[in-house]
Amino acid sequence: MSVDIHLVIGSTGAGKSTFARRLASERAGVCFIIDDWMKRLYYPERPEDAGYDWYAPRIERTTELIWSLVPDLVRTGTSSILEIGLTQRAAREAVYERAARAHLRLQLHVIEAPEAVRWQRVEARNRDRGETFALHVTREMFDFVETMWQPPDDAELRAHDGERVDTAPRG
């Protein structure tokens, strides 16, 4: 059975964007990464002191725009790979319900790495400004997201054909 939506989640620096891009390539799907959209749509006008209150409504509008494209892709037989945040269980539940109402098949991919590895990746991304760089993430921002991150439990994984993907370097 094919999957209509691959939902990619994890905390900051886990490797979500890299995984999502690779999955889109392997499955001939279309990848939607919220940070890429935010960077293009809003960052040029972003106030220097932008905080959660500035980001939240823009993320919500952007997510709605992305969602509006998913049914058209499904009609063409194309999977959507969504890396759109969803750090909290309630936000994921809303996505699961939305997918179920639309009769879309969804698979959950939880991207994981230890906090120290993730912070090192964020520091490197800030410095190198490579393919996955969207904005400079401070330690305060990283720590704030850490307080929001609610990893799925085994029941959530089972319910959504989920998998855990450990991206920590082997050594």
C-alpha cells in the first residue's frame, strides 16, 4: 500500500530536513519543509526581535498553504513528505485527524539524535549556512524548542505506521 503523507518529526538538529529530502528523492515525492517556506515568505521582513508570537501565526498560515497542495498531489499519485514542525502531540493529533477525514494514508518518521549531537549540528549549520540553513538558531531558541518537544510514545508510533530513525553518527 502506498503512503500519501510521510510525516517527518523530531527536535531541532535531529536531521529532519536531510531525511525528508532523501525520502522525497527515494519515493519520487514532493518535500515540504516549513523552514524553507518561512525563509522565502517571511524572513526578509522579519523583525530583529521576532519571537514565538511573531512566528506562530505565520507557521500556521504556511502550514495551511502546504496542506492545500496535498490533495492535488495525491490525485496524481505523488506522496507528500511533510516536515512542518509538529513538536507537540496535540498538533500531530490534528494532522492525524485531518488525514483520516481526507482518507489519506500517513506514515510517521521520528528523527532522533542525542541533544549534544543536535546542538553541534545546529552550531555547524549556523556557521556553514549550507543547504539546510534557514535562520541562525541561538542556544536560547534551541532550548525553547526542547521544552516544547513531545516525542511520540510507542502507541502513537504503532497507530501511524511509525518508525524511529537514529541519525547519530556511529563510531
